[in-house]
Amino acid sequence: MAETRTLADPARVVAIAESWLGTPYLHQASARGLGTDCLGLARGIWRDLHGAEPVAPPPYTRDWGESSGREVMCEAARSFLIEIPLGAAAPGALILFRMVASGPAKHCGILVPGPDDLLALIHARETTGVTREPFTLPWRRRAVAAFLFPG
């Protein structure tokens, strides 16, 4: 019999992501209001939904052009989240991005409702911290995987 997993309420995931808006960027951090990077934002959402994180992430670089050949972020997401088709992603979904075509996925963000029934993205950027911006074609082109948080 196939395992059935419950999903976290997408509205709750969106509300948690919104509570991180304005948090400054800090590489490898995950402290709402103090400092975070994109992975730290996802980790913080996990903690608000489930409590303690199941594992501590290993040290990682900021290097978009990393060429190890491993999809570390995708592998970790598949271990703890529920993968869905990219085309089915809606508000509350965690989206992984490949910032360099030949590199691994090294960025992530949460889809949220945007203006006029469009989607927006909440994510942490080095230059702006945690912000919301339109989920535009350049972002959609870099998207490589979508996941939902378990309930």
C-alpha cells in the first residue's frame, strides 16, 4: 500500500514566509528578523510547522557555479518534503532554482499570491534580504523543482 502523507496548509506556509519579510541576508543563518539566506528561510518555515529540524545542513558555499555534479539541495528536499510537478506549484510551494545552467540548484523561495491573480516569490537575496517579488519569466525559467511541506 502506498504511503499517504498529509500536506501543510498552504495558507499557513505563506503566512510564515511573510513573517520573514524584511529579515536581513546572512549566509548560512536562519533567524527570523536577525539574518537568513534562502535555505534558512525554508528551514525556518519547517521549524514553525514541525519544531526541530530533522538534520542540520552541512556547510555550503554561495558559489552559483559550483560544479560538484551533486544536486545537494534537491536531494535534501526530496528527503523531507513532498515533490510535485513544477507546473502544479501554487502558493505555499517551495521552488528550487538553478541560477547557472550548468550548476546545481542553489536557490529557493516560497510561492505566494501576487497581484491580479499572479504569483509572487518570497526569498532571501544577498542584496535585499527577505523580499517578495513577482514570479516573472526569468525566475520561472530557472525553476527546476517544486515541493510541498508535509503536514
